[in-house]
Amino acid sequence: MADKSLRNGAVLALKPAAVQRVARWEESVATVTVRGELDREALWAIDYSVVRAAAEAGRIVLDLREVSHLDGSAVPEIVARRRELLARGGDLVIAVRNPYIAKILKAAGGPDLALVRSVEEEAVAAPAARLRALRK
């Protein structure tokens, strides 16, 4: 996992999906981790990392658990990325622990964002979500 320092002091890391011959694109998971303060100017690096990860993995976990500040103007871009992934059969889930950050995400993204409290929770929730989708 390579760390990249952003101009505003945030740190970005991408953990690519594990390569498995039997795993399909939509079942592979990649994690994009962000630490520090996240504003609209830093969003380009996150967006680039999400796009890069989405080429190999259908499920992306945007790990914002260590983000101390989030500019609400960045949220529509995250929503747009999630919609693109959903249209392709993938998903983007946000791991967030800070109630302040969660409130900003909910206020700016509403029901268009899927929030979990940990990366591990996403791993448990994803198979259940696939089952619900198959039953519809």
C-alpha cells in the first residue's frame, strides 16, 4: 500500500483488490484510505484512486475513518462515483467513524451514500446486500 501526501496535509493510500482467478469483478474489493483533512482540492487524488481501483474491483471501500475534516462540497463527486459503479454492477461504500464526518456525508449525500462504521463491517454486509438484490 503506497501512501501519498496531499497538498493540504491529508494522506491517501490505495489497497488494490486481491487478485483471484475465481473472483469476478463485482466481488473483488479495493480500499481507498484517506487520513487528515479532506477538502474539494484534495478530491482529485481520491477520485483518481477510486477510478483506478474500480478498474480491478467492483466494490470500493472509501475509508474515511481517520478524516478529521470533510468539506461538504466534495460529497457530490463521491455520490457521482458511487452511481457510476452501481450502474456497472459494483458499489462504493464509505467507512466512517467520526459522527461529524458522518453527518456531513448524510446531509450532502443523503440516501445516495452507503455508510458503515468499519471496513470489516462492509465485508460482512456485502454478501447480505447481494442476497437481498437477488431476491428482488
